[in-house]
Amino acid sequence: MSPRRAACGVAALLALAACRGGDPMQRARDEMVDKQIAGRGVRDARLLAAMRRVPRHLFLPPSEAARAYEDRTIPIGDGQSISQPYVAAFMTEQLRLTGGEKVLEIGTGSGYEAALLAALAGKVYSVEIRPELAKSAEERLRTLGVSNVEVRAADGYQGWPEAAPFDGIIVTAAPERIPPPLLSQLAVGGRMVIPVGGFYQELKVIERTPDGYLERSVLPVRFVPLANPSELAPPRAPATPTVR
Ligand code: SAH
């Protein structure tokens, strides 16, 4: 077996995607990174390398895969969408990951952002409120050989208290206000990136210092709202009328 084939045989996501000759989407992915990501000022070399490797098209419904590397958000089913590549990159860069960190993601969606984080941090905890999306993202990550992500189907407003504190928290659905449980689960020295607002939203970066929290707005954005579990509860069966 040639060394290249042997390397490909490892078959983990990143090794698989590194088999450049074997991935027909590699050129589209490189172009996406050059034009949309590096071209707009993202500098983190590890992040750029991860975005060249992670096969974004495999995180989309087959009908959308051909458009995976376009400069836009794409529907992933259930009324939800995967962020535009640049927004995912910009948000991830704000976390300033250097490797080994423990990161919390709220809004697993397709699992694409979780796969990027998995390549940049030590361990990723990702919470998704829609059980079908959580299940398919988990299966997808497993199939691609990503082993350092845990997915939980739950309300991300509450964070993941048992695994806290987190060095980084990234929220990919917008609450009206920053959820207090997420603030308290951020480690001192850690950073959270979160869209906040209703129709008009601001992407905020929050740093926890020994004395408190430093907050700044970095970009106007448009994300799906952070859902409240009561909005997603299946409609109750009509109560049986009482006959007197
Ligand atoms: N990061 C995702 C895209 C996220 S889209 C990706 O890379 O594909 C936003 C996701 O947040 C949706 O999947 C939506 O179901 C989820 N979401 C919305 N409200 C939530 C909540 N309260 N807790 C956890 N996830 C939530």
C-alpha cells in the first residue's frame, strides 16, 4: 500500500479529509477559506487549517451539499440553518483556542461547528434542543471519526453544569439576554461568544476576569432564536370533555 493510501486508511475525519486527492470538494473548500475566511481577515492558522479539512458538505442534507462552500447560511432541516462559513470562522476565532481547552457549544445543529471546535480544543460539549438534530449530528460526528465531542439533547439555556467550568462557550442561537447559567459556567480567563437580541442582534464577546465580566459587541448578526423548551413541546392531545 502506498504511504498516501495508508494515511487515508486511518479514516478518522481529519485524516480522511487530509486525503486531498480523494476529496472532490477539496478545491471548493480551499477556495472558501482563501476568499471568504482568510480574505476577510481571519488569521488563526489552526482554524484556517481546520476549515480546509472539515468536510462541510457532509454536514448538510444531500440536497444542499453542492452549495456547502457558498458564502451563505444553508437550511439543515427543522427550520434551522448552518451558519455562513465566515460567521462560524469569526466566532470561533474569538475564542482564541490554542489546544486542550474544554469548550461548550449551544446549538449543535448539523455538528459542523462542533467538528471545527473538536479540531482546535481538547474536549467539546455540545447541547441541542431538537432531539432529531442532536441524534443525527452525533451519528455524523461518530461516522467521521470525531471522538472528542459529546452531544446532549437538552435546553442549552442551562448549559452543561456537570462539565463546567468551560474555557470557551460558543452559542449559535440568539437569546434576548445572556443566560446567567452560561455566565456562571465560564471559567475565569475564559471567553464566551454569543449573539444577543431579537430581530436586531449583536454578537458579543464576554471575558471572565477574576473581578467579573468584560463585555463588548463585535458584529451585527442574524441567528435563529434560542428556543424555549415550552415552544417546542408537542401540542397536547385535547382533553377528553367531561360529560355530566
Ligand atoms: N452550530 C450549528 C448551527 C446552529 S443553528 C452548526 O454548525 O450546524 C442553531 C441551533 O440551535 C439549531 O439547531 C437549534 O435547534 C438550536 N437551538 C435553538 N434553541 C436552543 C436551545 N435552547 N438549546 C439548545 N439548542 C438550541
